[in-house]
Amino acid sequence: MSADLSHRTTGAVSPVDGRRGTVVVATVASDSHTWNLVFLQLLIEELGYEVINLGPCVPDQVLVDACRETAPDLVVISSVNGHGHQDGLRVIDALRACGELAATPVVIGGKLGVAGQQSDAAIGELITAGFDAVFDDASTATREFSRFVGTLPTAMRSLERTEVVA
């Protein structure tokens, strides 16, 4: 392959490569776990979406900037360290404060508190703060999450794809 690469626009496609849309996956800034993100990426790809996996320890502004740039159809925040609830409240404020992301579906899940499963009141607080759904560390969470993702409309916005030409 040549070291001199050029980019050309290949045109609008809808949806990209037969995918239903794009999903951004990340942890909260305090969470360094990655296995949960790999699992989510594989699950979401199996459900027909392109996944942008931002990895662990994602600062709030990095998440907001990535979402502004990619205009995802869904944002998934995952936590394993037990601080998802408190960090999630801060993250959702940052996402919802950004006008172009105000209506983007955002969900949070995993181990959201250090005491185990979240109470109905704690889940309600996350929903009231702006999350569209909360999937805490319950045995049925994966099935419920898959069902939620399956209800999302197929992305029909026109997307430009850039192809690298050698």
C-alpha cells in the first residue's frame, strides 16, 4: 500500500453498509473497565448497529464532543465500578446541555451503585435527570437492553462516507 493516501467522498448512503445506525459506547470518567464495553459492542453490532467504542475513563467533554461529531442514534454509558449513578448524573447533564444532543437517546447500565441493584427511587432520579432508560445490574438487563435497542427507529439520515484510496 502506498504511503501517499488520499480521501474521496463516496456519496450519501442510508443506512451505512446496511446498518441500522450508529451507537456510541463509553464508560463514565471514573471507570477503567473495558470488558463490559467489548461485550456491549459485540451485542450492539449483532443487533445491526455500527459501534463507536470510546473506551474506559471517558471524560464528560470528550463524550460530548464525540457525540456532536458523530450524531449517534444512541449513546450507551456503562459502569462496573459502582459509581455509575453519581457520575451518570453529571454526564447526562453535559449531554442534555448540548442542543444538538438534547433529543439523542441515552441509556446507562451496569453496576450503578456500590450497594448492588438500584432502588426504584435511584432509577427514577436517573430517568428524571435525562436518561431514556436505566439497566442496572439485574439478571434480565441484557434482554431488556436488547429489546430497547430493537425499538429504536432505523437511521434514515443521509451520511457521507469517506473512502481511503491508495
